[in-house]
Amino acid sequence: MTKEINVNFEKPKGSTSFMIILLLFISVGMFANYMYIPALPLIAHDLLASNGAVATTVTAALVGCGISQIFYGPISDSFGRKKNFINRLNHSMCRNYSSYHCPFIKSTYTSKVYHGN
């Protein structure tokens, strides 16, 4: 005697549009990195720093991205992905503002670690 279980998996409403928006934001972030790398000599000139010191900011952003994955995974599991996504967008505006207004290379390192998440 086997019991037949009827499980109805319905796709949540709006999940396709949310996924498209999510993919667009991810691609914009990658595009921003590709724009940042050719501008490294200009950034070095503006901050009065060496090219190597400015190139280290790319590493700082990647380190920040790696560290943030440890925290954002459990946070999104606990509170939901949509709330976490909106919260990260708000933080992204603050991070962009802080990166833009860094007067020295050392403050740029801190900003880029924060910007990586």
C-alpha cells in the first residue's frame, strides 16, 4: 500500500522579474570593475599614489566581497532574500558615495573593502 502524495510546486509571483533585476545589478557591478581597471593610472595621479598602491584597491574590493559572503548568506536565509537585496542596494549607495569622496589612498583601501560587499 503506497500512498500517493500530491505536491504542487508553484512558482512565486514576481520571481522572474526579480531574477532579471538581480542579474542586471550583478552585471552592472562587473561592468564597473572593467571600467575601474583602465582608470587606475588616473586615480593614482589624482590621489598622488603609485600605480601599485591603487591596483591594491582592486584586491581590497575582492577581499571585502569574499568576507561579505560569509555574513550575507546566513542573513538572507534568516530574513529573506528580497529584504537583504534592498538593504544591500541602500548600502551600495553609501559605499559609492564614500569611495567617490576618498581624499587619500589609505582611506580608499578602507572604502574598497567596504565597497566589496
